[in-house]
Amino acid sequence: MLYISILFSFLLNAVFGEDYNLHGDAGQAYAIEVYLGHPSQKLNVLVDTGSTTLAIATYPRQDNDEYFHFANSTSINDSGKEIQAKYSQGMWLGRLASDFIRFPSLLNLPEVRTDMALITKSHKFFMNGSGWQGLLGLAYLPVGAWGDHLVVESWLDSLDRTLKIPTSFELKLCGAKSPTNATHYGNFRVIDNADETHQSIFRTPILRKRWYEVGVLSIRVLFQKQLNTVDEVGLTKNSQDNDAPGDLDIEMCQQLNEEKSIVDSGTTNIRLPDDLFRQVVDKLKNAVLASNILILDEFWYHAEAACWTEPQNWSLPWLAIDLLSEESDHEYFTLELPPQNYMRVVSARNSSSENGTVPEFCYKLGLEAGGKETVLGYTAMEGLQVLFNRSAGWIGWETSNCGPNARITGPYNVTASIRSTCQLIKVVSDGAVSIKAAQWTLCVISIIAAAVLIYLLAPCIKMMLMKPLPSSNQISLSQAALVEPASA
């Protein structure tokens, strides 16, 4: 299936004249081709903004015998030290190593040596039949793999160190090309932070540099009468004519961010806190019933697929996701996602039955319950271009020329402080962190210096304060203990 996806991407490049270097089968996120080691070995890794480490399989798995033969690389540096990582689904164990990595589709990037995890054992990590052999972690260092007294550098940090400048990256995720083809495609590129071609995009601040943690303020079901009229590029600026959303739902806002809200390209669905998931799904389910479409509860609440003999042209409500704006603490904007985003096509094929071969088009819901956390998986990113500016600490959103007809509206203003109202994490800039660290360092040094000075001056102070005592023939027990008694 992976080779079909690559061929499909090649045909798209030829037809549309744009290079697409991301590909994958339904439900398996987006993979990019890389060359590892010397001589180079061609592998496919998922682009994952929900982790940090470059992690590569080093053994064959079920339905996939492709892996990194690290012993064949003359440039491998295997430390032999154990590292591990756990994900929301699955885990792996491995060893810390370093080797060279190159992206054949990113001709502007040099080959760099980077840390990587050589995966030797895993559990529920590699999906059966998956056409990828590892993960390319794109998040910040605190969510990397861990081991005893080890720091695992990410590929992006290695790249920044090699180029001696901070870089950003952009994900353009297009989803399935058509309702009759479940393979999806997109584009990944690394750009210089000085690039000024993205000044008009909507930006949301990264609240904490671990995952890409953002402020998700609400998720709403938009019925047809609530949809704004958009211009040719899908952007709507706030005006008096727009049916702008009302005041923020404080309870929902706090619930969405109770644990964390992150943007994660390695997760498929939009994951919501349990109560909000049921509220949103109930509204979508009722809208489907009103349209005389029969879909069982297993589809809505238990991640089961629903299948038809012909592709579905969904006329269902849109989803609106409100995000905190980087421009102001009193401002936000809205991602508006059509039903093609959350009614995900997972298979489009001919199926055998008693009556012969019949076409089968299956779909799954792109929403799931997430306990207390909120995750904007790639379902929320398809049809959009998403720019991750790691050093400046913001994520930019703009509409795309591929994929679902998603759009962005706003900005919208509120009177109250959004960070305070929604109890969001306070942003601490890198500069502020450095200054505070320097202040604490100076404080500790001053305390140590004062302690040393007091220790050195203690005998003098003691002699000045103590009065001389009259002489005595009695010696202390401590002095007597240091000398052996004289022989008789």
C-alpha cells in the first residue's frame, strides 16, 4: 500500500505541478521518505509534532520486513545506552545512537548527524500493515525519549545547530484526494524564520514549549445558518455583518484546557474531554437523523466504520474550533472544518460478496473521547497550511489549495482576559527564563560566598567575643583520648 501511496503522490506532482512529499494510508498519519546512514538506507517516517525523538525500527515486524540495518552503516555511533518512550497508544524500548539523515525531497537542507533511537522492542506502536518504519519527532526537547542521565537531541535541534540559525517548518495536509481514494498526501517543508511570506496568517501562541500546547477556547457545531460568507481564499475578517460567535463559554474553555491542549500531527482524530465529546457527537448524530441517514451508535461512540456502496457527499454541520490569538489576550480566531474533515474515508475498494464484487466506501468519525485532554490531530489540520515557528513560539494557520474546503474566520474580540478567564498557562519567554535563571544563579553564588567568608572569619570573631578563662590543671577528655597512657 505504501508504494501505491508514493506512486499516487508522483502522479499528483505531475498533474498539479506541486511537490508533495507526504503520503500515507488511511488512519496512519503522514510519512516522509528519509535516507539514513552511510551508505544510505531509504526508510519512511511519520512526521509527528507530538513527540521529539527520531525513532527507527531495527527489526522486522508483522506485515513489514523493512527496517534500519544499523550494522550496515559505517557512520553509526551506537552508545549502547537504553532509552524508551511511551505514547498515548503504544511504547518502545531501544538504544541511543547517532547517524546521518537526509531528506531527498528537501533539497535545500544539508545532511546532518543527529541523535536517534534504535528501536529494539515495541508494544502497540507499529500498526499492522503500516508502511512506515519510525517517527520523526518535531516537538520540543522535554517530550523526547528518556534514559538514565541522557539527553536525546532532536533532528530539528541538530539542524538548527548545523545551520546556526533557528528554523520553522510547515505542514500542508491535504487528506484523501477524492472520496474514491483513501490514500492521503501533503507537503512538509522547512523554512527560514526570516521568511516574510506568511505575515497575513492567523497565529496562536505556544503556551508551553513541550508539545505544541495552545489555547483551545471552544468547539462548536455550526449549522448552515451560522456559516459566514467567505471570500475567495476562505478567510473572513470580523465585521458587523458577520454572524460572529458570542461570548466565550467559560466552563467549556476551562474544561478543554484542564490538562493540556496540543496540536499533534501524529494523532489521527480530534480528541476532546469525555463530556464535550458526547455533547458534540450528540448534535452531529441528531443532524444526521434529521437528514434521514441511518448510522448506528457504534459509529458515533465506538470508532466503528460505516460503509456504503457509493461514496457519500456529506451535507452535515461544520465544526468550529476557537483558538487564542497571538495578537491580543482579548482576541481569538476560528477554524471552520467541513464534514469532509471529520467524516474520514478509511477505505474505498471493491468487496467480494455472495452477489459478486461490489464497491465499498467506508468512513470513520474523526472525533474521539480523550479523558481530560484536548488534541487537535491531523483531522483538524487537513485543508489548512500550518506553520510551526519554534523559536518565536507561535503556530500560524492559513487556508490551503488542497484538501477539504476548511476556512478561517475572525479575529473576534472579547472584553475579558482570555488567559485569565480560561485559566491558560502563562507564557514565559525564553529571554525571561534566561534572566530568571541568571538571577537565581547569582543569588546562589552570593550565598555560597557569604558562607565561605563567615567560615574563614569564625575563629577571629570567636577570639574577640570570648573572655579568657583562668588556667586549670584539668585537661579535656578529647585531648586525653588522642594520647596513649604512659607506661608505669
